[in-house]
Amino acid sequence: MLATIRPSDWDLPLLLHVAGAMLLVGALVIVALAMGGALRRPDDAAALTRLAFRALLLGVLPADIVMRIAAEWIVSTEGVGDPTWIGIGYSTADGGVLLAIIALALAWRATHRVGAGRTAGPGALGMATVALSAVLLVAYTVAIWAMTAKPT
Amino acid sequence: VSLYDWLLFLHVVAAFLLVAGVVAYGVVVLGGGQSAVRRVLGAPAVALWNAGGIGVLVLGIALAIEVDAYEIWDGWILAAIVLWFIASAAGGNLSRTVREDRGAPDGGPARALFAVMAVTTAVLLIDMIFKPGA
């Protein structure tokens, strides 16, 4: 019931945290769909691989930063302690940014390979990017559960 | 884990799906109208928007009934329902344009509909967090 009784001081950082997380997940969905499309459609691979790379660079990473800074703002303002759900949030955010950076590097490499005409599609690099995006989406779903159910 | 926890979790997941739909629509509408992008993102955008929209409304009403501190006629909840209808009207029109494959939906009307969807969704989120009057 924390959501119904949380202090109003949390409102602005919580808005930024949730908005950042929503945009992060939205951009990750674009990455998975675009790179998945590039794998299935060799004729459109260049445009879709580039879209996946841009979604990671201009969507996932900035949103991740906003989400993470706002989370730190909430924790530092209110001193919520170190319950399990905070730990799950930190683990997901810190591990998630690492996986997102790896996915960004893979997508950047795939964009160059497809753009240079060396391969018809993103191939293994694209599959790895889709796999990392899927792992991140599952991890963030677990994080949403932890943030809402707040297990102790 | 209580019923409230499950309802809140699913309500928030639905809101994430809704925003993912807005992001996908944004790429389709504002992304220069590339046919490849539209073919790949068009149907998922409609599906995410519809699933998220129905989920936030149904689960939001269930939460308002479940939580003693809230009533369905609270101002911020009524405001959310009005915003939901505005966003749904814009989203319904935009999804028809995307589904009917009438060329790239990157013209003025599509951009206006997308702007209404995006702004009302953002205001909806602000309303949910700040709960004015609660």
C-alpha cells in the first residue's frame, strides 16, 4: 500500500523515474522489433538495423540515465533503507545498463556491416542484440514487480 | 503478495505497454514514413496501444474499487478516465490509418493525432503520480 501513502516529496522524482523507465522499455521494444525485422527482411535490413542502433543510442541509454538518477534522488531524499525491492531495482538497473551498452556495441557493428554491404542482414550480431533486448525486457518486468509489490 | 499488489503490478505493466505503443507510433509517424519501418512497427504499435489501454482502464478501475482510500468518483480518477477517452479517440483514428496501409502516415493529421496521444498519455502519468486532490 506504499503507493497510497508515499510522501508527496517523492512525486517529482517518482514521475521522472517512472517516465524514464517507461521510455526505456518502449525504446527496448523498438530495438527488439526493428532488429528482429532486419533479421527476417534482408531487403530492409539496412534501415531496420540503423533504427535499432538509434533506438539504443537515443532512446534506451538516455532513458536509463533519467530512470537511474531519479531513483537515486528518491532514495537519497527519503532514506528508504535497503529492503529487498530496492536491491532488485539496483541490480536490474546496474546490470541492465551494462547489457544495454553491449547491445549498443553489437548494433553499431551490425549497422556498419550491413551498411557497407558486407552482409545481407545483421546476422549473429543482430540475433545477439535481440536476445539481449529480450533479457532486458524480462529483467525490467521483474523490476516492475519488485517496485510495485515491494517484497521485504 | 496481496490482490492489491497484483492489481498494481498488472496496472503498471499495462501502462508500460501503452507507452511502448506510443513510442512505436512515434517512430512510425515521425520517422520519415519509411515503408520498412512501418511494416515492422505498425501492427505491434496498434497491439501494444490497445492492450495497454484496455489494461490500464480495467485494472485502474479494479484498483479504485479495491483500495479503500480511493473512490471511482475522485477527481483525479475521473480526470484519468476523461484523458483515457481522449487518448483512445486519437489512438483509434491513428491505428486505422496505420492498419489500412494508405501510404506513410507522416502527414499533418497523423502527427496531430500522435501529439494528442502522447500529450494525454503524459498528462495521464502525471495525474497518476501526483493524484491531485487525493
